[in-house]
Amino acid sequence: MHELSIAQGILEIAEQYLPPGNDPVVKSVKVKVGAMSGVVPDSLEFCFSAITTGTRLQGAVLEIEHVELKARCKTCSTEFRVDDRMFVCPACNGTDVMIVTGNELQVTELELLDEGG
């Protein structure tokens, strides 16, 4: 289950960007996960929840933004959503395409609770 090592990486990235001082309370960690990233979102959420226990991120919610798979045809420049892993341009039936989105695996935001409540 590589989601455990990915969750560990997310935890390390998040801890790196937490402000020093009175351990801030992290409300959520937002990540982008592309359709081609090979990540099982439910497993990632479970692993994240398990490894954050006893850390500065305990209780934080992992919010996953799913990024669909899109490609661009190198022949006619049409950008299209890839369904069923069929990398065929709907405009010209070309197969010389490049992936535009769908490989993402990024921590995009940390949401902290305001000290005032």
C-alpha cells in the first residue's frame, strides 16, 4: 500500500510549513490527486488519519480534489477529457497526444484554526 508512504510525505510537507510557536491547530490539508496518479483516495485518507495521531496534524481532515485526466492532441491541438484510458483525439482521431492534467499529486493548502476560535 503505497498510500501510507504518500500520507507520510503529505504529513512531512505540512509540518514543514506550519508556523512555529504555539502548536497551531490544523483544520485541513488540501491535496490534488490526478486520475493517473495511482492513488486510492479512500486508502490515502485512512492512512493520513492513522499517521497524524499524536502529531501537530492530529484531527486534521485530508481534503482531496480529484483532477480528471485530460490530454491535448499534438496534431490538431484539441484538448479533451480522456475516458476509459482511450487516448484518441475526438476531433481528428489522432493518437499523438500529451497528458495535460491527471498526474497531479500535490499538497495545495493548509487550513489552520484561528487562535481566536
